[in-house]
Amino acid sequence: MADLSFEEFLRVDIRVGQVVRAEPYPEARKPAIKLWVDFGPEIGERKSSAQLTAHYTPDGLVGKRVMGVVNFPPRQIGKFMSEVLVLGVPDKAGEVVLLVPDKEVPLGGRVY
């Protein structure tokens, strides 16, 4: 992977949000969950479709703080428009584990 400059990194807007609603997404090609994430007053609520079903349930996600890229263009995922990329890393089996802040931080806080 090529190096990027610090200025390029700053263009990626990664913020902390809180899942306010989550639903199964059975129509997705791969098992997924629809998320509605509140990123605070500056950004507001954004939707995402995420392949999180190995470790998470919709009910267990509500209230969870997550990290997401908020400045990618919206992307059509089946019949659902995803407006934010929720971030995670793969476990040993390749299943998504969410990136989350380990302390209480304000919604909309930006990674730097």
C-alpha cells in the first residue's frame, strides 16, 4: 500500500457516533444489519449497512458508540442507501469487530 501524506489523512473525516436504531437486513447479499448512527449536532444521524452479524445483534448495537467515516459519498447497498462507513477490524475468522472508543467521549468527536 502506498504512503499517504498527513494532509491526505486529514481529508478522511472519522467521527464517533452512537447507534440509535438497528434492524436486520435479510435482503442483503451477505448477512448484514442496518444501522442509524447519531454523530451529534454538527453531522446528525446517518445510515449504514454493516456485516456485523457474527458478533452483534440489532438490539445489542443500540446505544453502542462506534467510529465511522462520515465524508464518503452515499453508497447503494441493495435497496438501502448507506451514508457512513462504520469501522471495524477482522477477528481470527475474518468476522467484523467494531472499532469503539474505550472512554466516554462526545458524539461527533473527530479522530486526529
